Amino acid sequence: MGKDYVVRGMQLRCTSGSAPGKITTSTGHGVLYKGEPLLNANDHIPMVNLPGFGNCLNLQGCKCMTATPLAWMNCSTNHLIDGAPALTTSSKCICLLGGVISIQG
């Protein structure tokens, strides 16, 4: 069974956030699926690729301030998009404030 790849607009969830978000990209990487850009491991920039997730449980309910300096983990080992591994629905991104961001396929 193959992995599902991630396109702009897919829903995200953070284990420490009070609300879901959607992954996005401002430019894309030149690879489309059903008209939407596919994303890669480097699409982890706060407020560019990753929105806030409501209120952060690790900040005593204060507004989420996504802190994700590291690339996504558990990405495709077979496909590169713009030189970086393709994101899949199994990928995870770690927030320095204690949350784990996942893609809700």
C-alpha cells in the first residue's frame, strides 16, 4: 500500500493546539496533483506553511506561536520534490513548544 502525498490545503493537527490548521505554500515546488502543489520536508516555516493552532496547551492556553525550525520527519524515502523528500500523511513536524504536528489525510 502506498503512502498518500500532501498537497496545499490539507488539514493539520498539533497535539498541543486547541484547533486544526491547514498546510499551505506561497510558491509551490513545480509539482501539482489535482491542481494543488505537492509539499516537501522543507515546508515547515511558521506562518508561511504552518498556521497557528488556536491556543497552545503548553503555553497555558495562550495563542499558538508555532516554533518549527526543523524539517518534517517520516517523509517519502523514494520521491524528492524540489530536492527535498515529499511529505506524506505519515510525516510529523516537532514544535519546540512541545507539540507534534501531523497531517490529517
